[in-house]
Amino acid sequence: MNRVYLDHNATTAVEPEVLDAILPYLSREFGNAASIHTFGQKARAAVETAREQVAALIGARPQEIVFTSGGTEADNHAIFGGIPLLVSWPASRSPNPADDLGKRFSIAHFKHVITTSIEHEAVLNTCQALEKQGVPVTYLPVDGQGVISPEALCRALRKETVLITVMHANNELGTVQPLEEIGRIAADADVYFHTDAVQSAGKVPIDVNALRLDLLSLSGHKFYAPKGIGALYIRGGTRLQQLLYGGHHQRGFRPGTENVAGIVGMGKAAELARKALVEDAARISALRDRLEQGLLSRVRHSRANGARASRTPNTTNIMFPGIEGEALVIALDLKGLACSTGAACSSGAVEPSHVLTAIGLSPDEARASLRFSLGRHTTATEIDFALQIVPAAVEQLRELSPTYSKEAATRS
């Protein structure tokens, strides 16, 4: 059976050129990048080349890139590291020497964070952990397309606000937030600005300077690098507390022996993504639109979620009323098509997607929605295959639904 993969927002296959770049560092070039002998210096040179490649993808300087184990670690470091609770005051303020240092225990109450209701769990759960430590967090709502209001962000600002963290592109909808406007607001308020760019890097252009970002998270396996490698952009001069303690690797921001093979792979993948970004986006978005429009025309009562907003070129999220999304994912997998009901990190969750309910869908509508995410090597033939089997699978499941026929009659 030929299998079609339309779940690239969950992960991507390692590109052959990336694999070729990695293999020497899993065999003969095995040196520790912290060692000063020839073996170590070859590894160090490879790491620094990769740092330059990743920096070029987002318009940063190489020294502003810190490699991590993935997007989750990068998000945690940006948020926890940007909110030191017991050791320092916000970057824009200086402590009064006359202050009673015994009051430092309550410094958490002088911090405030703003985020959105549709962030990935790597951000949401980190913010919830901050709340347990006494840091107030504002969760901005989104409109029906999954986009926040810059005006609402302005209203949420407080004098205690020290960090705004807003994802660039949503992992379930593909909707892109107005980061340039948010960056202006953050800069005017003298507040650190972080974005989770895990789903946008390699798909849409990113310029950290134009967006006025202080911190940005990346994950290699979302753009054809291996799993287990990511990066955090830290603008020069940004005060960030370290989370891990050990050696002095990566200027002390992230101690521990570098994952040289993973770093090399991420660097090569970033180089490929930067060179092919415009061409990939045009081709993939045309295929995405072909799939989306084809399904909407072939499946009664279907609807595309968030389709009126600016989106990454590869993502569509479609609701098929009358079915259970997980049942449809399984049915399609048996026929050779891989897609998902939402974030891979939340697969198996009983609760409906927090992203889809945030845009106004009912729990049943959220559970009836599927995400199709295309990739660099998706073909028109594969899209035609999806257009052939998805409508048939939906109708088959609807026939088994005890409630759909009554709901359909009401819609008609």
C-alpha cells in the first residue's frame, strides 16, 4: 500500500542532504566540541557553521543562537529565564538600594506575563507553572480565525509586565499572528517579546529585527532536521537567567556537551529551508488550497477553521460535522493517509482542542475537526488521493452516526 503523509506539523522526515551532513558526526568525526585537540576543534567548527546557518534563517547574528534539545526547552528557557523570581528585577528597572532586601521573597508579585489562549502546551503549561509561583498571567482571547487583537494586548499591559509571549503560527490552524505590530507594542512598553516560531520557521519569512523580537524558539524536526534538537534566539543584551547548571558551554546559557550531529543537521536543514522558502511556499500553498477547496466542495456541511486569516502555506483545519475526528483519523490511516486531529503532543487527550474551542467551536465541532499539513515533497497525486478517500470515509462514518442524519436535516 502506498502511504500518504499529511501530518508535517507533527514532524517531518529528515532530508537526505541533512542525513548526509549528520552521518560523519555519528562516526569518524566524534569529537567533543569543548575539547581543544583536533577532534574537538573539528566538531566545534561544525557547530559554529550550523549556528551561522540557523541565524541566517531568522535574520539573527550567530552569537545570538543557543542550541537546545527542542522547542519545548527553548520555550521554557525563554519564559522561566525571562522571569527570574528571586535574583533580579525587570531589565527596565533598577532596585532601590534602600529597599528592604527581606522583601525580595515577594518579588514574583512585581512580574506579569501576557500570552494567548491558543499557545502550544510548551508555553501554556510553563505559564501555568509561573502562576503557581505567584506570577500573574494574562491569557489573551482570539477571534473566530484564531488571531489576537493588538488593542486587547495594549489594554492588558501593566507597569509590572515583563514578558509578552505570542506564538508566530498556530500548530493546529496555521494562523499567523501580527508579530510586527506586537513587536512595536512591546518595544514601546520596554517589555521583552518572545515568540514560539516552531511552526513558522522554514515556512514563512522571519526577521527577528523587523519583528523586534528578544527571544524566539525553534525546533529542528519541524523543518526536516532530526528530532531532539532546537534553538533559542536571544537578542544581544537580553538578560536571561540560566535554567541548567554545569559547564560554560554556549556562553553559559545552556551547559552540557553539545549534540554535534543534531546541531549539524539543524544547520543544514535551516540552510535548505532558507534557500527554498519562497518556492516551497508557492507550491505548497497551491496544493493546500486544492485540497481544502476540494474537500469543502465534496463533503456536505464541512467548514475550514481559521481560513480567513493569514496562514502558513501548508496547513488546513477542516470540520466534518457528524463524525468523531479520531475515528476518521484511524479510518484514513487504514486506507493509507496520515493526518491528525490537532497537536501531536495532545494525541489521546479526552478534552477537545483548546485552540478550536478558543475560536468558538463547540466541543463536538472541535472533535469533528481534522488537520492536514503538507510538506516539501507532497505531490498533486497525493492530494488527489486524499480527495478521493476522505469524502468516502466521512460519509461512511456519518452513516454510522445516530445523530448526524437529524442534524443534517436541520441544517438543510
